[in-house]
Amino acid sequence: MSSTERPTVARWELAKRLRALRGDRSFNEVVKAVRTAASSLSRWENPGEGGAVPGQLALERLLEHYEVDQETWDRMVELRKEAKVPGWWQSLDVAEYYGTFMALEEAATNIRTWQSQLVPGLLQTEDYARAIFRADNSDRPPEMVEHHMRIRAQRQERWRANENGPHLWAIISEAAIRPAVGGPTVMAHQLHHLVEMAEHHRVTLQVLPFSVGTHAGMVLSSFVILRLDDDLLSTVHLEGQGANLFLDTKDDLIEYGARFNKLRAAALGTAATSDFLAKIAKDLEKEADS
């Protein structure tokens, strides 16, 4: 996928590279040299929510001050152009952080996620997702729920349709699969869908059962590690009500990679996971029939 197809990633890359080019230079030094406000420089270097794309003249002043070579100059100018092109999600009225997350998700080479409370979004069935949205937005009109459902469906479809898309490795707590979200029939269908998706060549699925006892995930929020071709662009996304943070330093990636590996080692293997999910689904179907 070209950068023009993922403009949010272009903005993310532009901001990250601007920060890397500044290096050890202080804000004050750069602000004075390029004749801009500290708040503007801060926004230009911010790849996430609240960030901004510098104007052409401002970018050129920065690149002149940083004394970049011609290859870097051309790349940064091109990134600025790409970053101004609207993404596929921008006409759908989604939160900026969520649009950024979806764009980075598409651009990733692999996705590793720990989910403590919910089935991962890419693996949710329509009825399960609708029940979650309704529970979280009980005071919102039904059309808003359906709006979110359309966005979720497009996100899933784009991932499934891209044969070169990212590999998803998901570790799910048993706490996320025990509640009968939407009722036993809906949840049974969701679990059967997980078993089916576990056979997909771009999915690795593990469950961390209660029987493990104490484990690292008990004190962790759900998180997603998005690995891109360039480590500079890779990030960790912390999920949850009021969280939705991007952590993107090298230390963050190492720390959460180590946490994921601990969870992976403690979780059931892939075959045992499918058997475990199928058994719970069968129990739910019996409950629905009773």
C-alpha cells in the first residue's frame, strides 16, 4: 500500500521525522531560527491527536536549519503533500485518535494485542460489536450505534481484503469470553467466529485462562503493538475508557513486547485455545436452548 493511500501515516511519519531531525537542539533554538511559535513546533512534531502539518515555507525553513541532504528534503516535502490528502475514514466523522489508529493498523506489518475485557475489534461479529456499542452508548440514538457499526465493518473488510495486510496475534483473557455479550446465542456465534478466524493464515489466537492464576495481564490495560516496516513509526496503543494513548519510544516498544511475550508464554496454545472456545460456545448453545 502506498503512502498516498494512508495519509494519516504520512502525517505520523512527517511528525516523527521532524522530531528526529531536531535531535538535541532545544525548542528555543529552533523556534528562533525558523521564526515560529513554540506551540507550532510542538504541534508539527506531534504525530497524534492535536498534531498539525507545517506549511510549505515553515517546513523548508526547518529543513534548511537542520541542513538535511537532498534525499531527505525531497522525502519530507513529499510526506507533507501526502499528509494533506484525506483518509478513507475522514468522511465518516470518527475521533482523530481512532482514525490515526486505523491508519497505522492498516500500515502495520504485524499486530500484537492483549485484550483483557473484549474480543479484538478485527475479530468481532456484527451482533457482538453492536451489543458492546449499545452498552457503552446507551443514551445515544440508534443511528449513532449503526454509524459506529459501519466504521467497524469497513475496518474489518479492509484488513481481510488485503492479502499483504498485517498478521494479527491476539491474546485474550478468559474474562473477555465468559460474559454472554448480547445473550448466549450472540456470544456462542462470536466464539465460533473466533475458532474460524484462528484458522486464517494471518491470525494467531491464544486464550489466557483463569486456571493460570496470577499473571502479568492482571495489572495491564488492553494494549496493541503496531509494528511498521520502519521502527521509527511503530507504536503501542493503550486502549480503554479515557486512555487511548500512543506510546512510541524505543523503550515503550521493548517494554510492551516483553509483556506480550510473558502473556504468550502463559496462555494456551493455538489448538488448545480453539478447543477451549468451542467448549464454551457449546455450553452457551445449551443455555440458549434451555
